[in-house]
Amino acid sequence: MSKRTYQPHNKSRLRTHGFRARNSSSSGQKVLRNRRRKGRHRLTPTIYQK
């Protein structure tokens, strides 16, 4: 049997999809701008706190 494709790790999640990663490129800033304009409650994924 093959492994599942989603192997979650919080560090890699934040490094690829986090706020600082989004803000570091112009296209990521465009993503944040669009999400702010749409009125999203969360702009980027957050780590689940127990």
C-alpha cells in the first residue's frame, strides 16, 4: 500500500503558507490583499492550539 499524500507538519505548513511567507513575495501580498478585501476572518492558516 502507498502512503497517504498529506503528512502534516506545522513548521512546513507555516513556512509555505504562513503570514511571513505570503508577505515576502509580491504575489503573496496580492493574496493577502484579496483576502482582506473579501473580509476573511483568517488571512493565513494558523496552528491549532489545544
